[in-house]
Amino acid sequence: MRVSGKVACLSPGCAACGCCQRVCPRDAIHIYRGVEARIDRERCAGCGLCARACPASVLSLVERRAV
């Protein structure tokens, strides 16, 4: 699992369908080599639209704690 900003992607289940990429208002998601979604942690706002749009349910919001 890779954690980026506020969204995590479990790539083994990612179908690279692009549903998450199409709904991201900050253009923070890109399909890498046609096999998985990758999230740009600098652009991710943590809105959760991508997680709701993912038909495979491999994207989820991750709570970040202040250190």
C-alpha cells in the first residue's frame, strides 16, 4: 500500500479504469503504465471523490495525525 497525502491506493486490486482520475478536481491522480492509479500527494486535497468513484474500492481516505 502506498499512502499519498490523504488517499491510499491498494494497487493489487486497481483495475486502472480511470474513474478516480476523471472525478479528481485537482488532477492529483494518474494511471501509471496502464496498471494502477497513482496519487500526487502534493495535489491531493483529501476530498474523497476518487474513493467514492472507484468501482474496485481500492482507494480510501487515510487520516493523517500531526506529529
